[in-house]
Amino acid sequence: DGKQITSNKKVKMESEGKSRRLVVEQLEKKDAGEYTCEAGGQKMTFRINVIEPEPVFINQEKIQKEISASLTESITLNCEVSQDKTEVKWYKDGKQITSSKRVKVESEG
């Protein structure tokens, strides 16, 4: 976006001999874009695309997928995903579930 980048916790500029590096740690969607290195009146441009990995459920074989419960009992359904920042949506009979007094949708980790 034309703004000069300065070093911070997430972005580091490194110099080693003739090599110059810009290190962007823990990429996020907002980091996508055009980066330009400028020296001696010349420019080199890099285009960064941030690809989200396909969220994959892990430990599926350990999860009990069929549960029987008596009236008035509480149940807890768990699923585990491979990426911490994966957003999970829950559905009942094709309709999205949101948290309410009776239903809690939680995320941990």
C-alpha cells in the first residue's frame, strides 16, 4: 500500500553481508499484498498471497460420534481441528447453531 515498513514484533528486517531480508512471522490474511525492496534508486517487488490451509479434523477416530442420553441430561460434542485459528460452525439438521441459554458453543486452544 506504499507505506514504509518498520521493524516490530511481527516484522523483522535482517542484514547479513550482501543479503537483506524482510521476515514476516505468523502470516495473517492482512499480510497479503505487494512488498517492495528499494535500494540505490532501484526497486524489486514481491507479491505475497496468503493461503489458508484446509482445516482438517484430527483425532476423529477417538471421538464418540453417536451419543444416547436421557431427557434433561446434558451432552457435550467435541471436535478437534489441526489449526488453532480454524473457525468451526455447528449445525443441527442443517441449521447453524449459536450459543444460547441451553446451548454453549466453545473454542479452546
